Amino acid sequence: MEHKISLYQVALQQLDDAAKLINLDPNIHEKLKYMERILIVSVPILMDDGSLKVFQGYRVQHSTVRGPGKGGIRYSENVNMEELKALAMWMTWKTALLKLPLGGAKGGITVNIKKLSPRELEHLTRRYTVEILNLIGPTRDIPAPDMNTNSQTMAWIMDVFSMHRGETTPGVVTGKPIEIGGSLGRNRATGMGLYFIIREMANKMGYKFLELKYIIQGFGKVGSVIAEELFNVGCKIIGTSDSTAGLYSPDGLNIRELIKWKKKGNSFKDYQEKGVEIIEKEEILTKTCDVLIPATTENQITSENADKIDCKILLEGANGPTTPAADKILEERGIVVIPDILANSGGVLVSYFEFVQDINAYFWDLERINNEMRKVLLKALEDVYHVAQERNISLRKAAYVLAVSNVAQAIKLRGFYP
Ligand code: NAD
């Protein structure tokens, strides 16, 4: 049995590994272990039945040394400080790996949104925004959508911030609706990024990417988009899942139909189609495929199931889906893991493009967004691949070597204040 460690301990372990590989200055290492700022807020909401409920909200900034904090806001019953600290630290590495002038942050509210009415959800978001108002801003910290939040959530945050500042400030969040300063392509960016990366990586490994068989765990903002992109070019997606069930079909699932099914508010457990088997959601991870894409939440691939994972490439759509113990097992078994901080960085990249467009009040067309995204992501993949080959280390370790070095260099140049 894997010794249960918190997500933050996982993040610290990854930092320690990288520190050894790059011979990191111990003072810089010490600084990077800690969050710069943590804010815990109470979010009181008058519910529809007239009772008052208080929810716990957070905003955590790990590093702003390379630029304003950047990171999503998630609404989930599982949101807790240890998780957010890890996610904020991973955002620092993600922005540094892509050399974006941004830092790492994360936030959220511990809440089950299924139990809230639309009015309660809006009030929760607006009140949370007021509580974290002094921490966020286009030059301070720029939130974005994450699990169970979306462009509407960002529109409410942007509105509250703008009302309080007395000036419309689109740059306070990314992932906004297009009509109020959002970017084309943002909604699909993380999935598109996964698509660019897997196509290139399959090529590098000598596979024909169109002939590979894919399994995607999760069918949300990330999972459904990578599924659709692969399906549109003719790839076979033989399995997927949502929080209710897994769907498996060796002949390939009709992703377009599944998207329609989910849009109507249905669950996979009720999906009926000839040739499609309904299985337990956990089972989907251990079915044989070429490329496995976890796109739900963290800690899905652990020492309990790592030896049963049966794929050639693991493409991390989610943040932190693989525990360090599982990572080791996969490495020993020769499964190539494309790490989260590289694989799913298309989202933060187009968030950055949105930020740039807001500052310039000039908006790009989709072709430009996708071209620039492909260029930056493939360069990052090339850099990571090169370091991995040169030093004979995993892609994850190589990505960390580059990301942590970039942050360390910024700390060195700025020095320790005072
Ligand atoms: P989402 O809320 O849109 O989707 C999550 C999906 O996972 C839903 O379909 C849900 O039903 C499903 N799910 C939850 N638990 C499950 C389980 N045990 N088995 C199978 N399915 C399950 O969230 P998202 O935005 O797609 O984010 C998914 C992951 O990707 C998270 O780890 C997030 O941090 C990461 N991520 C998201 C973005 C982004 O732009 N949205 C960017 C980078 C990384």
C-alpha cells in the first residue's frame, strides 16, 4: 500500500528531485518550498430558503517572482489548503516552463455546486470575489476557470472587481466570455494543447498518431475537447468516463454523440448504444490502449493500479493525476509519461494570450491563437525532450529541470528582499 501523502508533499518531493538534478542554491530551494501568500476567507450566503450558510474560500499565491500570480479557481467539496498549495506550485512551474511572464497561484471554495441554485452560485462567486479583492488584479494575480467553474464564473468575478475599482478591468481574470474581453480558443485551449502535444510526441516515438487507440478518463472541459479533436481527425477513442460510469467500445466511441448526450445533462451510466459496454469508472484506467489521458482530478494513478496501466503513453490532462510512487512504477515499466506541467499547459498559454489581448484592447483571430499556441507548446516539448534525452531522465524530471531553473534564475536576479 502506498503511504498516503498530501498533494503538497508530492509537490515538495518533486521540487526536491529537481533541486538535486540542477544543484539548486539551498536558499532558493528554501524559498520555493513556501507559498508567498495564503488567504482563507469565509463566504456567507443567504440561501434561497432564507437560511445563512458560510462556505470556506481560499486564494493561494506560490510565486509572483516572474510576474503576477496565475491559476484557476475550483469549486469542489474536496478543495482544501494542501491541495491548493500543490496546484499553485505547479502553476509556477507551468508558466515558467513556457517562459510566460506570470507566476503560480490557485484558489477555490469548498462547496458542492450541485446543491446550489443558480442564484446561490452567483452570490457565492460575487461574495468570494469581494473577500479576495485585494489579492487579485491584472498586475497581482489573475484567476481563471478550473473544475466546476466556467466563463460565467469569470464574468461575475470581473464584474465585481470592476464595480469596486470603478473601472472596467477585463485583465483581472482569463477565461471570460468573448463579449467582455475573452479570447477565441480559450475554452478549448487545454484540450487543443493536449492534441498538439500527443501528435508531435507520437511522431517522435515513431508511431502513426492516427492509428493509436485512446482512452480518456473524464469528459469535462479538458476530456471532451481532446476527445473531440482526436475524433474529428479519425482517431479511435475506445474508452471514456464521467463521474457515474465508464464507456468502453473496442471499435471506437462516437464522440459527437457523447457530446450531445452530455449537453442534455445526461450521465454515462444511462448511455445505451450497440457495441458500447458500460463499466465501472475506475476500470477505464486499466483497459488496454496506446494513449491514456487522465482528465479528471489528482491521484488517479497510484501504486494500487500503476502496474495494471496498459498503455504506451500516459498524457496527463489533469493536474497531478499520477502519484510519485506510481510514476516510478510506470517509468520502470517503460511507459512514457508526458507530465501535466507540459501536457495541459495549453490552457494557461491561451489565458496568457487573452491577458495580452486585453492589455492591448486588440483581439486576434482563431488561426493566430492556434498557430501561436502550437509554436510555443512544440518548442516547450522540444526543450523538455532534449533535456530528457541528454540527461537520460524522464520527461517529468526534464520539465522540472527547465521550469525550476527558470524560476531560480529570476529569484537570483531579483535577490532576496530586503
Ligand atoms: P471539469 O469539471 O470540466 O471536468 C471534470 C470531469 O471529470 C467531469 O466530466 C466529471 O464528471 C469527471 N469526473 C470527476 N470525477 C471522476 C472520476 N472519478 N471518474 C471519471 N470521471 C470523473 O474539469 P476540467 O476543467 O476538465 O479539469 C479536469 C482536470 O484538468 C483538473 O485536474 C484540472 O485542474 C485540469 N486542468 C484544467 C484546465 C482547464 O483549462 N480547464 C487546464 C489545465 C488543467
